[in-house]
Amino acid sequence: MHPFDFRAALMAKHAQHVVLIHFPIALYMVGVLFDVLSFGKKQSALAVASYYNLVVAALSTIPVIATGLGAWQFALEGQKLKGVLLQHLVLASTSALLIVLTWWLHRRWRRGPAEFLPLERLPLELLTVALLTLTGHLGGFLSGVNA
């Protein structure tokens, strides 16, 4: 395959998922970093940047989930899930739900009268980062990167 053969790259059975997955992971982790750095400050620029990173992370989970399910159907012809692939799917679904939940909490706070985000969000954000890391690790095994 030629390195600049875009048609072959776009039509690969799972290439889109492998490329797209980096966006919600990076956006979420940077959003959490900004959130932690803005801790205890009222309406700081970092808090705003954190919110918008979480918005785009939540939105970008939609094509990632769609391409992941498509990769399962195309590359594995929809065979029964088991082992690492099943673990990856369960962790990915849980991670996506937690990303959306985190965004929703931030959105609700921005519309409410509270001055500061509740402290309880930090364990949720750190749990989501841990799940994203584990999900990506398993995905690396599935793609052959960590083999």
C-alpha cells in the first residue's frame, strides 16, 4: 500500500475507528486537566476551556462508537464477542456514558446558580480517565499495536 493512497486508507475495514478514537480521549483528558487547574476559581478561562473540551469529547463519541461497531461487523463479520473484544466493548460503552455524564454535570452547573462545581465530580472524572486508559490499552491489543 502506498503511504498517500487515501482511498485505501479510508476504505480499510477498521481504519476510521483507529483514527477517530484519539479525539474523545484527548479532549476528555485535557478537559479534566483544565478542570483540575481551574479548581476553586470562579468562571476562569480554564473552566470554560474545560467545558468546551468536554462538549466536543461527548459529541465525538458518537462517530467513534459507530465506527467501532462497524469495525466489529466488517472486520469480524459480526461474530460473537468474547475475551478482550468483549471487555473493550463494555469498557468503551461505559467510558462513553461517563464522558456524556461528566459533560452533562458541567452543563447543569453552568446553568445553575452555584458558584463552584461540586467536588464530587473529580472522582467521576478520574474514574473516567482510568477507564479510557484501560479501554485504549485493550484497543491497542485488538489493533495489533500492543501485540
